[in-house]
Amino acid sequence: MNQTRAPRELQAIGLVCALAFAFPGLYLIWRNFTSGADPLGLLFTNQTLQPFWRTVRLAMLVSLSAACLGTALAWLTTRTDLPFRKLWRVMLPIPLVFPTFIGAAAFIRTLNPGGLANDFFGSIGVNRTPELRGLLGAWVVLTLFCYPYVYLPVAARLRQLPGSLEQSALILGDSLPRAFRRVVLRQISGSLTAGTLLVFLYTISDFGAVQLMRYDTLTRAIETNYLARPPMAFALSLILLGFAGLVVAAERSVNRRLPEVKTHRAHEAVKYELGRWKTPAILLVGGTFTFSFLAPMAALVDWAADGVLRTQRGGRPLTIDTSKVVEAAANTLSSGVITGIVALIAVVPIAILVGRYRDRIGRFTHSVVIATFAVPGILIALSLRFWTLRSGFFGDLLYNSMALLIFAYVVRFASLAMGIALVAVTTVPGGLHDAA
């Protein structure tokens, strides 16, 4: 990999991106100073320590399970003769469309009296359905809706890997699991740790799932105290952001200790025959998609049908303004597409700085972008609202505008594109850059 100095223009772009993504964190620091918050004094109190350790425990469980599940699914859909594997590659990331609170609400609805699962268990003589609550409920829901954060970068990395090293290991007598541990895992370690880091940061910032599952975390304490006790909410938010920064720094330290792996684009895809493991593999892939997408969709359809039937029985009328629904759907689609394009434009220069030049500015900006993923979305929105109210002409121009919304989305979600962008940059041979 070329280690020449990065162009100054690219470094300048990296610094501008770092400042933009650091804006919510700078806002939190400013509010802690101006609101009289005392994050250091609050750090070692029961109000902080108990939800903090619950947050860490949940994040570690979700990260571990999502890493295992996402890696297994990526390997099955890229390296084996799994039936319909190209279709599964498209379908497995779909659960990302669900906000976690929607998924949690769907599971609760399904298991409650009158829900589909409750009716099914009742039909076979089981009067009590299992309940998803507390740590178990939050763990299951977040794992099901966060595994794509690992699946996508690992699958992208696996598709780029040549199979010659694995085949050499097998020829030399290694079993397939041993070859995976010694060869494949080493090659995908960067993508795996990047995806797992995103899962960890998302978990510590999540509010919807933990709120519905009645599991107290630091983010839940922030949300519940924001209106009643703003200084405490600001202090807890700064503690959360500081913890996210430490986690990102630890991940960077671990990655620096990993041996550098030279990347080459695969010319031929490796395909292993599953044999007697084909049925368990189909059950794993199909079961994951069923519980992460089909089951929540069925619950939402059942919920809507129940509302329609209640109206027909003379209950409270169900009113749907079609024009508003269509308008909201169009706005969602357009903002999502624009955000994706802008986020890609924002992260590619950072990925080049990190993946090609190993530039310090790039590494710093990369850490800022990733750490911002741990900031709850409401705090990003409030920081931008605060800025527009105090910025005169430019604030008035951007107030409640689509441009401001896109910027907020990019700050919140650009980290999701970072891992795949790094895979793409590191896969390009350095000779092509030199020739260009």
C-alpha cells in the first residue's frame, strides 16, 4: 500500500468533515458549561453507574451475537452453495429499514393477548406465551435488527478475497473451520471489527427498543431527563459521548496491532459444498430473515387489520389521510436517496486518507465520524436547531429546511458507509493509483 503523503487538498477536506461531524459533540460540551451541569460529579453516582453498566452489558451481548450472526450469514451467502444465495444477499440487509422501536413494538404486539403468536400458542393448548422484556428482550430485538451492520462489510470483504489462500490451507491438511480461523478471519478482521463497532455504538445510543423492553440504559436516562432535568441530561450525554470516544480509540488501537493484510480482488468466487449442513444453513438464514423482517411485517399487518375491523364493529373510526401518507413517503424516499449520495461523497475522501495514505488527519476524522454514531439522534437535531436559532441570516435560511435535515442525517448515518468505503479503497491496487 502506498505510504506517500496525502495531498493537502484531501487533508483540508478531512478537517472540514471532522469539524462538521464534531458539531453535536461541541454542542454538548458548550451546553454542559452553560447549563451548570456537572458530568464529573455525576459520573460515580448511582444515577449514572447503574444504567451505565446495564448499557455496557447490553452492548457487549448485542455486539457479540451480531458479529457471530452477521459473519455466519456473510460466509454462507458468499462462500457456499446455499440455495438462492444471490436472493439472500439482497434480502438479508432489509431489516435495516425497521427502526428498532418499530421492531420491538411488533414483537410485543405479536406476543401479547390477541397477537398472532399468542393465538397460535393458544390453538395448540399453550395458555401463556413467552414474554420479551428486560435484558433478554432488548438483546434479541437489537441483535435481529443490527446484524446487517456486520453482514454488509464482511460480505463485501469476502467477495473481494481470492480463494487461493483457503485452498492452499485445505491442501496442506487444515480442516475447513481451521482454515476459516487461520486464513479467512484474518483477512476479514478489519471489516468485522468495523461492523461490530457500529453495532456497539448503535446499541449504547438506542432508545426505542430499550424503552419498550423496559430496560434502563444511559440513553433512556438521557431521554427521560431531558425536559425535566436538562443539566443532568446534558451531563449524561457527555459521559455517553466520552465513553464512545474511548471505545473507538480502543478499536483503533486493536486494528493497529493487527498484521497488515494485502488485498487483491478475487477473480473466481470460492464455493464450498455444504453437504449435510445445507439444511441447518437454510434454517439459519431463513429463520433470521423470518424473525427480523417477516414476523414484524406480519405483526404490523395484523395491527392494521385489527384497526380496520374495530372500525367496522362500531369502534373508534380509523382515519387515514392518503395525501399526507403519500407526501410523507415521497419525502422519506427523496431524503433517503439524497442522504445516501451526500454521505458517500463525504466518507470517500476520509476512506482514501485512512485506507491509502494512513494519514493522521484521516484517522482522526474517521474516529470522529464513527464516535458520532453513538450520539442519540435527538441531540443531533437539538444541536442543529440551537445553531439555526442563533446564526442570523444563514440560520433563518436553513431553519426547517430539507438541507438541514440532510445534514443531520449525514452526521447521524455516514458512519454506516465508512466500512464499505474502506473495503473498496483498500481493494484497489496501489499500482493503479500510481499509474493514474
